[in-house]
Amino acid sequence: MSKEWPLWEVFIRGQHGLSHRHVGSLHAPDEEMAIKNARDVYTRRNEGVSIWVVEARHIAASSPEEKGPLYEPSNSKVYRHPTFFDIPDDVGHM
Amino acid sequence: MYAQLVKTAGTGVKTREEMSDEERNFQDRVDRDEKIEPKDWMPDDYRATLIRQIGQHAHSEIVGQLPEGNWITRAPTLERKAILLAKVQDEAGHGLYLYGAAETLGVTRDELTEELLSGRMKYSSIFNYPTLNWADIGAVGWLVDGAAIMNQVPLQRTSYGPYSRAMIRICKEESFHQRQGYDIMMKMAAGNDAQRRMAQDALNRFWYPSLMMFGPSDKDSVHSAQSLAWKIKIDTNDELRQRFVDQTVPQAKYLGLTIPDEHLKWNEDRGAHDFSEPDWTEFFNVIKGKGPCNVERMEARVKAWEDGAWVRDGLMAHARKKTAARTAAE
Amino acid sequence: MAGKTNDDALFQFLLRMGDNSLILGHRVSEWCGLSPVLEEDIALANTALDLIGQTQFWLGLAGEVEGKGRTADDLAFLRDAWDFRNVLMVELPNGDFGQTMMRQFLYDAWSQVMVGRLIKSGDKRIADIAEKASKEVAYHVERSADTVVGLGDGSEESHARMQAAIDYLWPYVGEMFDGDEVDAAMVAAGIAPDPASLREEYDALVNKVLSEATLKVPTDVFHHKGGRTGYMHTEHLGHLLTSMQWLQRAYPGATW
Ligand SMILES: [Fe+2]
Ligand SMILES: [Fe+2]
Ligand SMILES: [Fe+2]
């Protein structure tokens, strides 16, 4: 068994109501300490109001080879973006 | 720099014809400024070089805590004590972020630490110089962090995603380091005779070691050419050194301090300062372990690591007991 | 504030608060760059920073109450050992990491109970400082308690070291609950609680954490004293002050 503390990925939600965002990683023996360490390491400049930690080995990630099938289909759906539509200035703000 | 003399793996830049399809595809992505992410295909040499470079950078942040930490207990006011402690703490954070970036390449922090402690991996030469008077703390922030920032700002655009993101976070935090150093220098330069003497003494001792931070000229190096092509190096050592000198000269002048170089002068044609090279023999000696503080720095790191082993093991043992108890209860 | 005597007592009380955080903050800052693991290094620095911040408030107010124009810095850097009013425990050398964390917990636990009472102080300036410190202290005690439990109930070696730490530190715990005429004056003025009145809540917390840590709480009631009255410090304080005050002493009147 490795003697090194497990690696945790840290996600922080900031002041402004945005979702939790990945900020980096750290080591900790367990999840309680991981949260405390995250507080001490990643919120020193009062960056956050909520912390998630997850052990790195539990993260499932998409593989780069799938990039094409996963993301390209949405490229062609340009109509999903508001800028696709020309609205005359006279209509006012929309 | 914080990663000086990083040996680039491989035999130099390949032509497009020499590249495999994968290599060509990779280089195209780098050229298009696409970020390379941990699970993406990358050349083995790119991975190996990055591990060395990020690892060395991380080690520098950690060893770099020591010369400034040397004055935390002697800081002259409560506010200076707090500022210095916060600054040195930031450096520990930088080391942590960078180890984290290196870990995405398939090494562990403990492996990198062992490499540092056994002397197989290096850290920046600058941290083998002593901090002897309080103005040294000013000079380190002003010059050493100043030189580091010079290198780190362009590295925010480096091709490897996790490295780039670590540099962005680090640069955000660095902005106060150089300023607090210069602030100390201003107080010292405007202070009494003894303080002015400390300030000049600090500049005298830190000037050339700061210039050495950028490493010897690499404009003809095939290794550097490869690192530049991979965008894990953004500027040559000479470019960065020149930028540093040009930035620092007016700052020293404002303080009323003299840069210890009688050949330093403005060159109208080049639009830049001419200046003396540091003593590269001294530099290579420091790298080989013969700097004024190499022995103390390594001793301190080894002692911290060894003395801390029972703490790391003890807390881990407790975590395992807790998990076992929880599993048994389910 | 009422008469002169009261202000004297208040000044002493504020020195006790400020000197505790000053000297402990200094001790904790000695770990910077040398901790067992990076995460702990960063966390300890946060604790030290909080303590230095609290020092600025307590000693700043002490100088104000004294009324002789002394600043927090003057009080920290220009008094000699006999004028310091911190409890002996905080001036002891750090020892190993376990001893440092055990001391931190024993102090944090006291600090939490104390600050909890001071929030209701009749002196608004003190209540305000306590209010601000209370959030820092709540985190400190949570973290140091966790570490004490983790190491106490960890490996065989860590358990043995933590038991040694509590055995060594225990004779310094009692001093935090001693009272004298300064405390009596504070109680009379509705400014601060009688130190002895904190003991029950303190013992409950300490016993709970140490038992979770599988450590034996010593039963000896003997304790050292002399720090908070200034009658007799340990030999360690002089050495601490020698480095802390060096620049201010060597270059009097300089601006830094
Ligand atoms: Fe840094
Ligand atoms: Fe820095
Ligand atoms: Fe630095």
C-alpha cells in the first residue's frame, strides 16, 4: 500500500453564485482533512463559499479520442446561440 | 529561472518529414495554441521534459521558503511579520500547485520529493544565497520575485493545460510579492544610515545571482529550440534577462541605490541597457552544490521530511481505521 | 471607564490576551517551511497569521487604554520579559509537530471558551475584537482537535508521541484558569469572566477530544504559574524575545 496521502481534486463555488469550479488538487489522508486543507490552501484570498473534494481516482473522464463524437455534433447547431438570429434594431432590447 | 538548465529530452527539433503522424498532429495543436491536456497523446520527450521542468519549478518554490523564512521570527513590526509570513506561505502554495500539475503527467509528489532530497533533481541557484540583513527580504521580493514574474507571466500561455492553469493562479498571487519587497526597499532607502547601508549591501549581493536566475545564454541551444517549439519555454534566457535589467534600472535609481556594475549603461541603438554578465563559473559551482547555502538548504528539507514521516504515517493510519470502521458498520 | 485603578487592571488584562496570541503566533510561525507536509505548512501559517492579527487588536487596545501613546508594535518589541503577561505554555519551545499541535489544541480550546464569553463583554471594544476572533478560533480548534485525534488514534508511534505531548504540557494547562485581583476587577466591571469559571466547559471539550484520540488525560492537579502575572517566566521567553525584538532594539527609532 502506498504511504502517500491520496490525491483529491478540489472544486470551489465563489461569492457570485456560479457553479463549483475545479481549482486544483491536494493531498489529504481522508475527506474531512481534504476539505480543511482545501479551505487553507485554496481560499486564502477569500475566493470561496463552498468546497467540494473528490478523490482523484473516483473521477471518470471522457477520453480525448471521443472528442469528435462528443462535441462536434453541437458545433453544427448554430441556431442554439442567440447571435444566430438577426433582430432589427427597431425591435429594441431582446 | 525557477527551472534553470532543464535538460530537454530528445535530440532537438524534428522536421515535419521526420515526425510521425501523431507527432505532427501534436505539433499542429501546439502551433494553433490549443492546450494539451493530461489524457491527450503527447511525445514521451515532451512528457519527460515537462516533469523535469515543473518538478524543478516546484522544488524551487519549496526551497525558496527557506531564505525568507529565515527572517520571519525577526521581522521588525507585527505588520511586516504578517506580510512576510503570508508571502512565504504563498510560495508553499505555489509548490503545491506545481506538484499537482506534475502529478497529472504520471509522477507522484513523493517521488519528486525523493528526487529533490537525493540531489538528482535541482532547484533554482538563487535560493543557495543567504539572507543576512532585513533589506535582503526587500531585495528578494523586489529582484528574485521580480525575475520570477518575468518568466512566469509568459508561461501562463504554455502549451500544457495544467501547467498553464497553475501559472495563472501563481501569477495572480505573485503580484503582491514583488511590491512588498520594493516597499521594504523604499523604507530602507529612506531610512537612517544603517538602513541605507543594508539596502545597498543587499542589492550588491543579490544583483548578479538574480541575473543568473535566467540561466546562461541559450540562443544557440538545440534543446531550448525544442522547448520553444513545444511552447514550454516562451522566451530565450537572454531576452528575459534583458527585460529584467531594463525594468530594474529605473527602480534602483528611484531608490537612490547603485547597481554594482560599472559597465551598466543605456544603449541608444539597441534601445536597451548594456550590462555585465554574471560570473558563470560561480553559477555552475552553485548548481553543483558549492553555493554558500546549498548544504543548509538540503539539510533543512531532509530534516523536515524525515521528522515529518511519523506525522504523515500516523494521520494516514487513522484515516484507514476510520474507513475500516465505517465499512464494518455498513 | 471608571477610575485609574480600573484602567490599570484593564491594561493588564489586555496584555494577557495580546501576549498570549503574540507569543503563540510567533512560535507557530517558526514552523513555516519546515512542516511534515505542504498542506500542514500552509494551514499552520494561516493559524499564525490569525494570531498575529489578534495580537494587533489586543495590544493596540492595550496601548490605547494605557494612554501613554504606545502602539501595539511598541508593546510587542520594546518590553522586556518581566513585562510580558502570557501564560507559560505558549512560550515553551515547539518540540515535535505533535507537541506543537497538542499545545495548539489546549490553547484553542481555552481560547474558544474565553472568546465566547468576551463576546458579551460590557466593554464594546473588547466584544468587537472577540466577535472577530471567534470565527478564527472556531476553525483553529476544529483543526487542531482533528489533528490531535488523528495522531493520537493513529499509528503506534504517533500515539506514543501524543501521549508524551499531553504529559509534558499538562502541568501548564492550569495557569489559564488562575485568577487574581486583575481578574476580580474585570469581573466586577462586567468586562471579562472569572478564569476559573471557564474550566468546566474547557474540561468537557478536552476530555471529549482526548478520549477520541485514545489518550489518557493526566490527573495531577499541580501546575506551573508565573506567566500571566509576570512573576516568573520560563528561560525560553528571553531567547524568543532576543530574536523577535532584535531589529527594533539594535536600531532604535528606525521606521521599517
Ligand atoms: Fe512563487
Ligand atoms: Fe513569489
Ligand atoms: Fe518565489
